[in-house]
Amino acid sequence: MTGTELRQSHPPSQQSLEWHDGDMPYSKEFGDHFYCRTDGRLECGHVFLAGNRLPARWLASSAFTIGELGFGTGLNFCETWRQWKELPAPGKRLHFISFERFPMRAADIDRALSHWPEISEERRALVANWPQTPGGRIDLDLADGALLTVVCGPALDSLDASEHTFDAWYLDGFAPARNPDMWSQELMQRVFDNTASGGTFATYAAAGFVRRNLEAAGFVVERRPGFAGKREMLRGDKR
């Protein structure tokens, strides 16, 4: 590991947290839990990895870029990195770029992710390299060809300034009813515009206005069964 690069001196706003059922983080700002209360790690696999046809697509590319709206605890990154490391991929690069307005402290990330022994190695590496005062742009050059970038600040502004083209998206903001700005037509258009041809998105959200905004942006949207009894989720393609 080459460690952390922190490119902004002033700290952003921090999450105001409560802890439910032991180690389940709950955002007081948005009145919502950070992930599915049944099993957030399995939900990540069902919604984000399977919804973007991963890890199969990694085998066909020497470099793959994932964008995420809402880093939260880092659960999606850790589970994605775990599955990435299971592939025989010498020389391949995974760049996971997440946009997060309220970055969590390392101790809170550690507490939240300690629930899953399956990602204990990834959790320890993330926490060990996480800056004491997270803000600006955080770059972690990790093992097995994985690079994590977390851009702290409003997602729309950050994505406007991004020069990256994304192969897949994890749309994982707080619930649309709690945080509608993260699902706005303007932001979904930016997501589409920054997606490679043939790129994809997946999200647990299935609200009508979210689907309409994604379709208006240009995605071909598909409904699929959600996780743990949730009736629907959305995934889609840029064709």
C-alpha cells in the first residue's frame, strides 16, 4: 500500500450518527440507516454487483472504473474489493470513485464494518489508511490493483468537475424520500453523461421519479426483484 493522499486542508461536515442494534449506523440528518437492516453486504452483492453484471465484466477489461453516489461506511467498496481480489487478474486495475458529502470518521467506519468477518481484511486496510480528518479528495492505492478515490462534497458539483468516464455506477444515496437531491434529474443526467458507452448502473431504489429521471437522462432502465423481500430494484444500460 502506498497510503493516503489528502488534497484539502479544511474539514467538511461530519455525519451525526446514532447506533441501532449494536453496530447499525443511522444518519440523523437524513433519518435513515446506511444500508439494509437484513444484511447490507449481501444486498451489495444482489443489487450493485449483480445489477452491473460484476464480476464477469471485469474479465473482459484491463481497467475498470466504478462510480458510486454515497460512500457511507465503505461497505460497497469493501465487498467489491473482496470480490475483485478473488479473480485471477494480474496487471488489471480497478478504480472505485465515490462521491460523499459527509465522510465518516475512521472509528465509525471500523465499528460499522466490524459486523462482517467476510470483509475484515478489507475493513482493516481501509481504516488504516483513512485520514484522521477526511475531506477534499482522498486517494488510497491499495493491494491487488485497486485504487479508491473518495471525493468529499456535494455530488453534483463534484461530478461536474470529474474528468473520469465510468463503466458502472452504484447509486446508493439515502432513500429518495429522505434525500431527493441525490436522485434529481440533473444529477442523473450527469451520471449518464459521464458513463462509457455500454456502461451500466444499479440501485436499490425503485421510486417512480427515480426511474423517470434515469430514463430521461438516456438510460434503458430495467426493473428487477429487490433484496430481502423488497419488491423491486432498478438497473440499466447506456446503449
